[in-house]
Amino acid sequence: MEEKRHLLGVICEILVIVGAINWGLIGLFDVNLVKLIFNFSPLLEKAVYSLVGTAGLYILYRLINAEVR
């Protein structure tokens, strides 16, 4: 049976993927895309990092709940 995908879940998955790509670029090439894009606003840069971290926690919560069921 196909699961119904919620908008929040899709947004969080995209944010986690973006965060993973950013970390990969930092590790491989020492290039931080978030800093390059939002260098003009440290507050906005911090907000992006906070959103990615919160999305990661939400995905973790979903994974734990999926295994419990």
C-alpha cells in the first residue's frame, strides 16, 4: 500500500538532502554553499542551518516511529 506523502515530510527530506550535499562539498572541496549563498546575512545563514537541523530531527522521529509500528 502506498503511503500518503505529507508536504512537511517532503520539505524536510529536501532540506536534509541539501544539508548532506553541503556537508559533502565542505568535506571534499572546502566549499560551503550556504555561506556562499547567504553570506550577506549571517542571520539568514543561521536560519538555514537551524531549518536543516530541525528537518533532520523530524526525519529521525519519523524513522523511529516507522520501526515501532
